[in-house]
Amino acid sequence: QVQLVESGGGLVQAGGSLRLSCAVSGIPLKFNGMSWYRQAPGKKRELVAAITTGGTTNYTDSVEGRFTVSRDNAKNTVYLQMNSLKPEDTAVYYCTTIYSGNFVWGQGTQVTVSL
């Protein structure tokens, strides 16, 4: 059974940093691309960042240059380093991968950025 567990969220002031982690179990991470999504209250879930098995990364425009996604296949963990945080980054952040044709989601971790 594939499980994703996010951690590292919290409350931070604008301009601060957080590093989110996504621990993957049930599959070898090296065979899967991974993505981070976020969902703010009253808004649709949106793609934030993605990383391929080869390490190629992509970001949504609003976080480009501030967020960095990375992976440690030995630890079966994916990270999202978030710098220069803004109040509009406030959301629940989820990691996800595709397994057997279906999206697998973690439970999410709350990130709150105050002024």
C-alpha cells in the first residue's frame, strides 16, 4: 500500500521560510515523479511544483524563484523548500504521485503565513 505523509507546516511571518517533507512508503521513490499541490480556503487545489524521476523540476509562476522541490531517493522523501513566503501562500499543502493509474495523496500539512 502506497502512503504519503507530509510534515513541516506551521505558522510563519511573511518573508520567512519553511521546508515541507513528504515521506513515501510502499514504493521505491526513484521510480515515481512527485508533485506538490496546495489548497487555500474556498479555492481549488492547484499544482505548486513537480519533480520527475530524473530530477527535472517545474513550478507554478507564483512560486518560481521562491520555492524549490527536491528528492532524496535514499530516504524515500520529497521536499519543498519555501522561501520569501507571502500571506497568499497560506494553504494546506499536499504531496502526490501516480500509482497504478491513480493519484495517491497525503493528508496535507497546513502552512499559514501572517503579515
